[in-house]
Amino acid sequence: MVGVWSIWQCINDAIFNNKRMNLEELLDEIIFKAWLWIKSRLIGTSISWFECVPNPILCLNGYG
């Protein structure tokens, strides 16, 4: 879901704001938004960006 949303925003930025994003930037954006979403869903836990980036499966499994 986060991937689709990020691609949609990237396309809109290209069309309406003449902003270009390369694939690496888009993937970084997707990963960051996914982390924010996971973090907001796991209330009462402290999931840091630095823990989730190397081990995203921990976050997906409800690390905390």
C-alpha cells in the first residue's frame, strides 16, 4: 500500500510540480513511509529507524 501511494505521489509531482525522482530516491521514500506507518501502528514500542533498516522483518513482526 505504501509503495502504491509513494508511486502515485511521485507521478503527481512529476506532472504537476515538474519534480523528478530517481528510483533510489523513490525506494528510500517507500521504506521511510513504511517505517513511519509501522511505528505509528505499534503503540507502546520504541522502534528506531536504525533498528528497522537493517532488519525490516523485525518491524513487520511487531518488534518491541
